[in-house]
Amino acid sequence: MKRCLLEPLNEGFLSRISDVLLCGWTCQHCCQRCYESSCCQSSEDEVEILGPFPAQTPPWLMASRSNDKDGDSVHTASDVPLTPRTNSPDGRRSSSDTSKSTYSLTRRISSLDSRRPSSPLIDIKPIEFGVLSAKKEPIQPSVLRRTYTPDDYFRKFEPRLYSLDSNLDDVDSLTDEEIMSKYQLGMLHFSTQYDLLHNHLTVRVIEARDLPPPISHDGSRQDMAHSNPYVKICLLPDQKNSKQTGVKRKTQKPVFEERYTFEIPFLEAQRRTLLLTVVDFDKFSRHCVIGKVAVPLCEVDLVKGGHWWKALIPSSQNEVELGELLLSLNYLPSAGRLNVDIIRAKQLLQTDVSQGSDPFVKIQLVHGLKLVKTKKTSFLRGTIDPFYNESFSFKVPQEELENASLVFTVFGHNMKSSNDFIGRIVIGQYSSGPSESNHWRRMLNTHRTAVEQWHSLRSRAECDRVSPASLEVT
């Protein structure tokens, strides 16, 4: 009697344990609703994958599943014959079904555990780089070294970087007294004032003091006791529209008292730098730069204005520019005429201490290496910014145009002696520079059209070095 009563209890308890064990591997909600899960209703031949494996089943698991099913069929046919499972009217399983499911569950779990591969053990050793040798040594990064010969060794040094006179990087950190004692180039007195009503900047050059005596190009002191200084004023980066004071003769303490006006908007003026360059006039050689003063206008109160004494510092520009010349070229192929217009010049090198200059322009046509024709403008007295507006015409056949050159030379008129050379350029076959070549090329490409262009004057030696046509003229 007891046996009959215990069988249903054992049958329900064992079936529930088997369901729980099966669902523990397949169902996430087995602890709450194990009896409602569909995975619990599978037959003993349909065993789900044990464990939370990835979506793609590994090959070893597929092999174990196939082998396990084959083993089940063998054991079932030989040892325990399977019979269809039937449920009792009260929903409980029979004792034979319970024993079969328990035996199948235990055998499958053990077979899967025995066939499941264990986690691989990877032995990671430190990786060493280097040449295999009997004795291992730690390898350190080495610097590629180059063996210098004595000549290469001394060639690495640049003396100018260690020169106190040319190394001006620390000028901003020095006071005016320290700059004065270091360079001994003198001091300059000037003032600035901006007019908001008329939108122009006024620069007043007042005086200078303690200027050094003149020095020749070879570095030796000349016999002259005094300089002939003047001041050039410009607003960087524009150096073309510069102003120039008169020359004060034979003095190291010149008094200028000259005012100059620059038409410039206020916001633009604050972005500029005022550059004042003190130059020593020398009629018989090249004008030499004594020193300069650079003042960023953003650092001063332009509207309020002010006066300053500033010490002069050396300038990298040892010689002043010779000036600029505005020309217009026009060629008429039908008439075979080359028309040249001398329009104006500006900031020419001053050749007279008291009156500035009396400049004029000489135009010479050179065919090949032969001088053909010479013409010149009138001279204008006492100016370095002359306006000419004079036209000249040369007869040049079209087949000879490519071999033609025009030499423009600016002189300062002198009635007592020979004219003073100021500057020169060559345009045409033997041009003196890229700017001149570009102007000639533009004229050839646009016949019957006047082509204007500014040109910076060059020295006679520079033109003779690059242009054979310059050697054929005087």
C-alpha cells in the first residue's frame, strides 16, 4: 500500500526535478514558471543545447550532439526499449517514463561535459627584438651619428647669429639708454597725431642728436667731420608711399621741424608700423643708412598723440632705394611705331643737398647690341617726385621688334659738372629683371593698347651685369 502511495509522489517529484534541470539550461524564467515553458514539454529525444552558447554553435558541439543522438538510439534499442510516453488522467507521468528521462538526462550531461573542450591555456612570453646571440642584452635606441670633418664642423656655425651688432632679437627688451650705449647711433625726436575729422595721420620729424660721423663702405673713418642726414618716413608694410625730409648739411644734431600727412583710415592706421630711417646723404657715393626707429601704432594713443625720443638701431638695409619710374608702352604694327610715355617718378635718390634733385629721364633704343636712337625728357627743378607726362615715338619694324631693347636712365641735372646718375632699367630683348620682362611681354600680347607699369630703378653695375644692352649706352 505504501509503495502504491509513494510512486505517484516520487513520480511527480522526479519529473519536476528533471523539468527544472532541463529548463535551467534552456529557459531564463525557469525559476518562476517552469511548468509553463514550452522547453519543458520536449521529449527525451529532443535535448536542447546546454548552457548560454553563442548564436553560432561551435563545431565541437555539433559533433557531440550528433554522437549523442546516435548513442541514445543504440542504448535505447539494446538496453531500455522506449515506449511512447502517455500521461495519466491527472497529468502525472508514469514511473517508467520518469526513470527513462532521468537516466537519459544524466547520461547526456556527463557525455557533454566529457566532450566539451576546456579553455585553452596560452603561454605569453615577453617578446624580445634584436639579433639572436649567445648572450642576450637589452637593446636601447641609438642615435644616428655622423662623423664631421673639420671643414664641416666649422661650416655649421653662422658667425652673424653670434654677432652683437646684427642680432637684434633682444632690442625690445632693452631701454633707450641701453640701446644708445650698445649701438651709439644717436636718437630721434618725433611725434604723431591722428585727425578723426579728416581721417589722416600726421607725423612730425623734429630733430636728431648724437649721430655718428660718416663711415665709408670699407669700414674706415672718412676725413669728413660731419654727416648730411635726412629722414625717410613710411607706414609698413607699404614702403612705396614714403616721405622724405630735406637734407641738413654737415651736422650731427640736425633740426628738421617738418610735418607729413598720410591719408589712411583710423582702423587701418592701428595695424601699421611707423618706420623712420635716418640716412646720410653722399653725392659722390651711395647714401648710407645710419639707423632706424620702428613704432607699432597699435601701442600708442593716436588720437591723443605724443612726442618720443627713440634710440636708433641698426638697419639691415645698408643703402636706400633709388626710386621708381612709371612707364607706358604701346606698339602699332601697321605703322611700325613703338610709343613710349614717361608719366612720373617718385622717391628718387636725392642728388642735391639744398634743392633735392633736378631729375630727367634719358630713353635709348638699342637694336641687338647697337645703339640706334636717344631721346630725353625735360628736367624738373628741386623735386624727387617729378611728373613728366611726355611721349616719345621710335620707328621699329615688326620683324625687328623682338631684337629691340629700351634703356631708361634717370639723371640729376647738374650745370656745373656731369649729370648725377640716379638709376636705370632695361626693357626688351635684354631686360634687366623679371618685372621689365613682364612689361615687355604684355605689350607684345596687346598691340595698339597702352600698357602701364611701375618699375624700381636699379644701379648701373646691376644693369651692366645682367643686360648687354646696358653696356652699349652711357
